[in-house]
Amino acid sequence: MNATVRMNCAIFVWIFNIVCSQMIYHSLSILSNPGNRYIPKNIPGQFIEWFFVDSWRACAHECNKNVLCRIFDYGSMQTNQCLLFQGDAETLGNIVPSDMPESIVGTLQISSSLFTEYDQPCVSICKETRYLICSASQTCTCTSNMYWNPTVLMCLPQMTYEGAPCDPNLNMCREDLGFHCLIPNVCSSSNNSDPDTTPTSISNVIADSSTIIEGSSWNGLEYPFGLAYYKTDDIESLIVVEGSKNEIILISNIHSVNKTASVLVRNWTNDDSLIAPDYLFLDTNNQNNLYVVDAGGSRVLLFTAMQFISPLPKQVAGDITNSGDYLSRLDSPGGVAVDSQQNVYVADTYNHRIMLWQPDAEMGIQITGTGTEGSGPTELNYPAGVFLDDSNALLYVVDSNNHRIQLYNLTGSPPLSGTTVAGGNDNGNGNNQLDQPSDVWVSKKNGAIYIADTSNHRIQCWMPGATEGTTIVPVGQVSSPLGLVLNQNETRVYVSSAGTTRVQWFDID
């Protein structure tokens, strides 16, 4: 990023000093202009975690608490969403315009005064700063993914991408990502010295950042979110929400070498368009009607038979004129499901409630949730994905910030009381825990509950009545999974992995 852009970005400086005047937590946060977002050079290598917070200040606070965090991105994908990254905004990424006008990028500035103990004998494990750790030789050294730069007397982020410049005398390349400083002084994988060649892809990847997408504003996935699966004439296809590019992508022949990807929905003839879409629902029992949650527009749209020109999409929930907590409005909605009577169930995420919209209704019905966050049986805290078992009148809801899956019997009267069927034991990575889950899918064969356990970077399966889940896709194979769906015979699960910008499939045992 050149000096002019840096000057434009540095419009505000905020000082953290959490523990009196001690430098242990002291840092500066430089903010971009509103309407910007951060794109790292290596998303899976630099992404740390994400969650919802109430302000950019809270997001900056979370970044400051995490010893690896140097960049925070607030509100560029969804309102109030906080993304934390390793790296910096000059050599390991770029600050670019966002479609969200209030989004902000913050760069955590670390002072060299925090590293005065470097290479000194450990005293209470380098107690004067959390940015150094005690090495095996009992001297203070840089934390993971950092290297010592003697010119600036600081630990700086290691390079995370193929072809990054490096000094062979310094440990500048992320060896945990397979990079080493090779001739001619660039970070390269040990089995590939060509900086223009990307690492070998995983065989179960359906689409990623390099996929050619016909009709897209630019190729490749950037922020895959919700998924829908359908099969016609033995051709398997996936519909993918591309939240960053405001597009709905159709991938056909997903297990064939002849698979293709194209834009299904972006805008339509009355110049309307999607704004930060996240979830979707495909009604395979009714003309393949496609329901898309337009989170930035605080509405749910119906594309009849997956057509977006004729007829034009119909708004079936929410009010495009404004977000809010009235019964006629939604606020950054999440998951959606539709029953056989075309009743629309939607997670009204920022209103902490589940809404039911009957066909052609101007207002919704609040069936559970109080409008404010809570953890009781009739309360929710940022509900995300939903799954409807229409034949049994059951609704599963991802209660994201309560780290649990709630089950509601729809035959009752509002406000419905939920039963926790997975998680609910605080956030964590234990078998009985979840951490910021995003999506859920329930087996029609045995009632198994499949969960995108987002901040634990794994896919979990909980059997009915179980007190613990089983990991079916472990850490390392997915990164920040947001959406998941099973195929017709439930032999495979498809996952959108935001941290690696991939859509992948995994066999289910």
C-alpha cells in the first residue's frame, strides 16, 4: 500500500492501555476510512477467528487481546461482524473498498519498547510483555509466526504467501505453511521454487479462489457462505452464496472434471441487487424455488424456479426501506427455511429472534426470542442457521453466541421454548462444546445433527439425545466453516470454508 493510501487510511488513532501504564498490553490501532475491508495474501494462513460485537471499538479490543492479531476487519461482510487476522496491511494484504459503507479496518501498531527483553534471560517467562515467549534456551524470543528484525528491533509477522520477498539470514517465511527463503530470496515451498505457482490443491475441493466463474465480477470464491444441493438427471449441483461479491453461484457437475461455475443471481432488471447475502434455501418440492437471505438489505427474496429476470424476485420477508425490530422488519437476518405451505422461517440475527412470515404477509410473527440477547429457553443470542423438519413440525436453530443448537416444536404457541440438543456448555473445543457455530443440517435417516462448528474449525455430528458430539471433519481440513449441506442419500457433506475460501466435500462414514 503506497504512502498516499496509508495517509488516507490513518484517519484515527486509538490508544489501548488496559492495565494502568504497563506496556504489556499497550498498542495503537490505526483505522481506515469507513467503507473499506482487508484482504490478506493468504486467508487460511492469516485468519484467526470471527465473532459478532457491538462496535469497531469492541472489535479492536478483541484484536488487542489476541497476541497474534495485527489486523481487524469490522462490518465488511456482515453488520457487526469482527474478523481478526495475523499479518499487516502493507506486505501481507491490502485494504480495499467494501460494499458495506460503515465497515472499518484497523491495524494494530506495536512499539519496539515491547521487545526490549528480546534475547535476554527469561524472568518469569518474559513477564514484561506478552509479545515474547521463553525459548528452549531460556531466552526471550518471538512468538509463533513472527521473526526478529534487527533493523527495527521488533518481532514482525512472517511471510505467508508464495513469492514473498525474504532475507535468507532471517527467519522470515512461515515454515508451518511449507515456505522457506529460497533463491532468489523469495518465500517458496520446498518442493516448488516457482513463485508464480500455487501449492497443490486438495482433491476434495469443488471450488476455491482460483475457480473460473462465468459472469462473475472476478474469478474465484472469496467468502463462500450458505449452500444448497440439488440433483437432476444424475447431475449433482451446488448453489453457493458468495457473500463478498454479492453473488449466488451455481456449480454444476460438482464431481466431474467437466464441472462448471456461473453466476446465478447478482442483480436484476429493475437495478435491484444483493447486499451481503449469507444463507439460502432451495425448495426442491416446489419448482426449485430459491429463497435468498439478503442480510445487508434485511430481507428474504424468492427467486421462482431459480429465475431472476422473469418473474422478478419477490420479497417474502423484511422491509428493504430499513432494518429494525418492528414485526414488519428484520435486522441482518441469517438462516432461512420454508415449509410445504410456503411459510418462511428466518433467523432475525440482530434482533435475537425467529420470525415466521406467512405467504403475502406484510408483517411477521415472532415465534421465539425476546428481541434482546439471552440464554434462557425462550431466548437467543445472535441466531444463525436454521433447519426445518417439516414432516415433524420441528425447527432447529443455531444459537451462535450461546454456542448451542436449539430445537423447537412448531405445534406450540409463541413464544416457543427451545430444548438444547447440542452444545450449551459454554464455548470451547471439547466434545460437549461448540464455539460460534453457523449452520446445521439434520439427517432424515437417523436424526443425526451435523453442525458447522465455525470457531473450532471443524464439523461435528451429534446423535439424538447425545451429550457429546463426534468430529467428522477435523481441524486442518476446514477453516471457519460457515455453511453445510448433505447430499440426497446422506453419504457426503458439503462445506463452505470461509478461512480457506473453498467449497469441499467429505464422505460420511
